[in-house]
Amino acid sequence: MNTLKIGVIGLGSFGETHCQAWANIGGVELHALCTRRQPRLAELADRFGVAHTYTDYQEMLQDTELDAVDIVTMWDQHVEPALAALAAGKHVFLEKPMASTVADCEKIVAAAERSSHYLMVGHICRFNPRYAAAKEAIAAGRIGKIVSMYARRNIPVGRSGEILDKIGPIIGDGVHDADLMLWYSQDRILSAYAQTVNTLGHKYPEIGWSMFRFANGAAGVLENVWRLPQKTAFQIDERMEIVGTEGTIHIHETHPNFSICDSQGWHSPDTTYWPVINGVRGGALRDELTYFAQCIREQTPPAVVSPREAMEAVRACLAAEESAATGAIVNLA
């Protein structure tokens, strides 16, 4: 394969960020764009020099030159384009969460396992060097058997806004850390218990606390607060602590790593996930997309994250949301 030709479905703000990352990966051509909003389609096609534009992804999938699609729609709009793309013989990069129901996740996983093409879900934290280093230390036995995991992933209230009418913080952000906990423990989650707080009046509450019990007896806690003060200096207050029988691991991915103080106060721009440096969109997002492209080139199924692993993170977080709604512990086993 010479140039890998990519099509992006979904051109919201994060879809645009994906386009910026793809545009700076060697050996990749941003070949096609798809969104139902014609003005947005024209705007980004002009910006990225893309000649092939579509308002219907089914039409885009008929393009025989297209090698792979990157689906960056909302989570409840993942299943149909993912299934259609695999059926059309395209490789698929699918943003997390995999889908909005476990049943839809199962459909996607089954289609991926039937297909000779690859499906990779964008669990970007696995490409964060700090989380990846933690995985290596755990796999090497440096902290012994995991007994407790705690994760904090909180954002300013202004970033949640209308998103809370589409998705809540447990599945929206907690799915990152549920995935990491499953990755680190290589275990199953047996039960979930959660509570939420809704003070903003949106469809979904802006605060969620979840607790998981793992098959080996370990406990995991997720803190997801989409209500930090608007003037919070950083985009994400992100931390994790893993306690083992022989040691601990601490990850602190927030403002101390880089801060600027100007006339508007303190700011801590992202330096990990999708920073722009020298005009180029890089970070963990570009790393995971580069990895996906490399897997296609080398005809090697993506091993960093599997479709089934992505499904299990969704299963855990949806169980936590069910628990919060009912007040009962939800058993997954």
C-alpha cells in the first residue's frame, strides 16, 4: 500500500481535531469528509484540501479508493456507520465510547470479528505515555497484585454545556478510566455501584461517582465531575492511583506539568492529548491514529486495544449509570 486514504465521518469540533491530526501523518491522505451539515462540510473541505465530500456516509463508503474511515460522531450514532463501513470492506477507527448500548457494542464486535478488516476504538489514554508506563510497571510485577484503583477526571462546567443533553460524565469520561482499570488488572468487573448529582438541569447529571468490584477482589473508584469552576486553569483535572500488595503508582496529568500566567490569570494548556506545536496537531491522538495506520500498512490487527476490551468498558460504565438511576448495586457477572 502506498498512500493510505482516510475518510472522516462526523465533523464537530473533535472531528476537526482528528482531521488536523490525520493531515500531519506521513503516508496518509485525508481523502474524504462526511457530515450532514453542508456549510461545515464545505468549510473543512476547503481548509484541508479534500475533494471528496459527502452528506451521506453510505455514498462515501462506495468510494473504492477509500481504505479506512474514522467515525467521530456522537456515541449513539456509532453503530450504523461502523457496521456499514466494515461491510463495505473498510478499516474502521471508532471514537470512544464504542456505542450507547451493550447490545450495539456486541453488534460492532461481532461484525469486526467476522471481517478481514480492522476495527480499533479510540481509547486514547492507552497512548498517553504515563498510563502506558504504568501498564509496563504493572505487567512487570513491580507493585504486586492490584487491590485498589482510584481515578479522577474532572472538567470545567463550561466544557460540559449542551453535551450533558447527549451524554453523562460516567460514560463520557469515566469510560477512559474504566478501560484503564480493566487494562491494568486484566480482570473482570463483577458489580457496579454509583451515585450522581444534577444541579444544572440537563438530561444527564454533571457529577458521577462510581465504584467497581473486580473478580479478584480489587476495588475501583471513578470520580467524574463536569462542574469545576469555569475559570479553572486546566482543561482536565486528571489523576490516577493504583495500589498493589507491593507498591503504588501515581499519575498526575494536570496543571503542574505546564502553566502560563498572563493578564487573564493562570492557564495550563494541554501538552499530552492533542497539543498544537509548531503549527502541527500532535500528542496521543496523533500517536494512536499513526498506530492504527501502521497496523493497516503492516496487515497486523491492532493489539493495544481490542474491540472486546472497548465493549467491556462501556458495559461497566452503563452498569454504573443504571446503579445511579436505581440506587441498587448492579451485577455484571
